[in-house]
Amino acid sequence: MIDIPDFVYPKDPDGNPLCPRCKKVVAQCQCPSLEPIKQKTLPIKPKIRLDKSGRRGKVVTLIEALPRNEAYLKDLSKKLKVKTGSGGTFYVNDEGGSIELQGDHREMLVEFFRDKK
């Protein structure tokens, strides 16, 4: 059996667990919670539009005003590409995150974001 030192999980002489911050019995501890604070998620109001400038007449659907979180954009773009069956990409700019999907998918995307709320 492993001997865990008291400074890792401190206990009082009666064997009750102590708070690592204030060294009081956990039931009497007044310290703030050690659990991380969950961040509030802000509602997403994406702007969906078509664009064909600089693409030799080919149409792409742009989804703009998304959060500037690269991991979130990567996951969302993957879901949307699978749902629409098209190619696309994502990027982060000064205004926020954006996703480009090849083709006109406005109606499908409006329903997707409406159902997501």
C-alpha cells in the first residue's frame, strides 16, 4: 500500500480531512470553492451570406461573427462540411471567426443554427 503524506491530503488528529488552504476541517471551511469557474457562453448570432468576388464566379457561403476560438471553429466547420457535403475552411480575423463553405447552403445553415439554440 502506498503511504500518502499528510501535506497531500491533510487530516486532523481524529482522521477528518482538512482544507488544504485554511487547515480547518472541511465541514467548517469558509474558503471559496476550488472548482474552476465556468465561463458563460454568449449567444452566437452568425451572419450568413453568399460571396463570389475573387472566385472566378464560383459561389461560397460565408458564416461570419463567430467566436474567435480556433478549436471551436475547427469543430463547427467539420460538422457543417459533413452536413452540407461540401468543402470549406475556417479562419480567424479581427471581427471574429469565419467559415467558408463551397456552394449555396444558406437555407440549411439557417435551420442548423436555429435548431442549435
